[in-house]
Amino acid sequence: MDKMSIHYIFLLLLQQCIMVELVMSLTNITTDQFALLEFQSRISSDPDNIISSNWSYTTSVCSWVGVSCGARHRRVTALNLPNVNLSGSLPPHLGNLSFLASFNLSGNAFQGQLPRELGKLRRLKLIDLSFNFFEGSIPLSIYNISSLRWIYLEGNSLLGTLPNELYDRLPNLEVLYLYMNQLNG
Ligand SMILES: *[C@@H]1O[C@H](CO)[C@@H](O)[C@H](O)[C@H]1NC(C)=O
Ligand SMILES: *[C@@H]1O[C@H](CO)[C@@H](O)[C@H](O)[C@H]1NC(C)=O
Ligand SMILES: *[C@@H]1O[C@H](CO)[C@@H](O)[C@H](O)[C@H]1NC(C)=O
Ligand SMILES: *[C@@H]1O[C@H](CO)[C@@H](O)[C@H](O)[C@H]1NC(C)=O
Ligand SMILES: *[C@@H]1O[C@H](CO)[C@@H](O)[C@H](O)[C@H]1NC(C)=O
Ligand SMILES: *[C@@H]1O[C@H](CO)[C@@H](O)[C@H](O)[C@H]1NC(C)=O
């Protein structure tokens, strides 16, 4: 490698660090905790006491069942609670989980609309909300998350039209499952 490209790579890395620092200075683990507590407060039924007996104020969110944090920055990177019989709706606060990469609530009984704030999840790679009772239209903001690779929304009552430029806006997309909804396009 010549001197120029080393210089260039260094600048890219520096820029990346500054971006991460900036996001972290705007939000922190307290923001993540607040978002998760809002999520918990909208759970209307948890018959198997999956989170009601576990998500406690007195322990770190990183030890909560279904929650994972990044090893280095200790921010929430995953919210995965598939097939645990939860009912409820999703709060807009989930859009504040700035480091979320994996979101899997497949096979529960969640209902209501998908908050458009989910489009703020710039690092999201996987969203699996399949086999719930979500309704309304898929927020267009979702198609702004260029990091998305796997989208599973099948088995809900979602409505709407897919944008034509879908594959341009989601260049990393590998899987898009939407069957058993009422979509066009
Ligand atoms: C997170 O940020 C808020 C407001 O900027 C601040 O009050 C709080 O102390 C911070 N919490 C942590 C754990 O850094
Ligand atoms: C919550 O569940 C996690 C994972 O199963 C466990 O490690 C943790 O100790 C539990 N916390 C409480 C307060 O029960
Ligand atoms: C979500 O979790 C379920 C149950 O563990 C799993 O079968 C499914 O593959 C997960 N979704 C994705 C997209 O990985
Ligand atoms: C969810 O409910 C079904 C039916 O009541 C039960 O068989 C299953 O074990 C429950 N799942 C969990 C994770 O407790
Ligand atoms: C997070 O999101 C909600 C709703 O989108 C907002 O009202 C709240 O103030 C946000 N910020 C923090 C730091 O929790
Ligand atoms: C998508 O992102 C662009 C640029 O940040 C923004 O102007 C636009 O409002 C976003 N669209 C939606 C539907 O959120």
C-alpha cells in the first residue's frame, strides 16, 4: 500500500470513530433502558412471566432476557424475544436504540402499527416481526435503513405498496418475506 491510501484509510477510520462518538454522545445506555422500559410498559400479557420477572430496574439492561449489548460500547445491539407468548404494542421509543442490529419478536401476539421511528435504526440488519397481529401500513421509513439484510414481516395484517426503488434503497437486502399480508407492488 502506498502512503496515500494509508492516509486515506486512516481518515476513513477517524471519520467512523467520530460518527460513533457523536451518536453515543446524543444517546447512551440510559436512553436504551428508557426505550426498553417503554416497550415493557406496553406489554399487555406475559403469561409465562418471561420479562415481568426478569426485566428489573436494579439490574443492567444488558443482563435482561432477550437483550444483548455490544462488547465494546455496552449499548443494546439485540432485542430478540421470539415465540414467548407476549402481547402488546410497540412504542416509538424503540427508534432510540441507536445500536440495535437484530430485532426478533417472531411468533408472539403483538398488535397495532409499526412505529415509523423504527426507520431511525441505522444499524439494523435483521428485523423479524413475522407471525404477530401487526396491522396498518409498513412505514416507508423502514426502506431508509440501508443496513437491512433480512426482513421478515410475513403472517401479519400489514397493508400497503412496496416502493419501486426498494432494491436501490436497500442494497444489502438478502431476504424479504411479506407473504400472508395484504401488500401490492
Ligand atoms: C445519559 O445522558 C443523560 C443526558 O444526556 C445523562 O443525564 C445521563 O447521566 C447519562 N447516563 C449515563 C449512564 O451516561
Ligand atoms: C434474567 O435472565 C437472564 C438470562 O436468562 C439471566 O442471566 C438473569 O440472571 C435474569 N435476571 C433476573 C433478575 O432474573
Ligand atoms: C427469529 O427467531 C426465531 C426463533 O428462534 C428463529 O426461528 C428465526 O430464524 C429468527 N429470525 C431470523 C430472521 O433470524
Ligand atoms: C406459550 O403458550 C403455549 C400454549 O399455552 C405453551 O404451550 C408454550 O409453552 C408457551 N411458550 C413459552 C415460551 O412458555
Ligand atoms: C426517544 O424517543 C421518544 C419517542 O420517539 C422520545 O419522546 C424520547 O424523548 C426520545 N429520547 C430519549 C433520550 O429517550
Ligand atoms: C428517509 O431519509 C431521508 C434522508 O435522511 C429523509 O429526508 C426522509 O424523510 C426519510 N424518509 C422517511 C419515509 O422517513
